[in-house]
Amino acid sequence: MLVLTRKSNQSIMIGDDIEVSVLSIMGEKVRIGIQAPRDIPVFRKEVYLEIQQERAEELASVSNEVDQALHRLGEPGA
């Protein structure tokens, strides 16, 4: 992990297209702004993890449906 120190109104660049700016610091809270191309999704980590969990559950469900369909195709008289 890269650790950087920034003050309010300072930024860092990620590649050529993503700018992360420190907007304000209030006690233990830091407000940041992120400028990124629209095709790059930006989520809070807890939201990102929820999305990943939902995708994994959907994939498991689809995989289960495919397995059941293949099993039915392999049954005699099917």
C-alpha cells in the first residue's frame, strides 16, 4: 500500500485520468473528491463488497440452474 500525506485542497493522480482531492478535514473525517472517467466505476468499499457478493450469489444460482438442466438432459427418457 502506498501511503501519502496530503493537506486540504491537495490532490493525487492515479494514472492520467483519475484525480483524488482532499476537500476538507474535520476531526477524524476526511472529505475526498474523485474525478474519473464515467466508464470507471467508483464505489465506497462497503458498497463494492455488497455488489461483489450479489454477483457471486447470482453466478452460483445460474451455475446451479445449468447443472440441474444438464442433469435432466442426462436422465433416461429425457
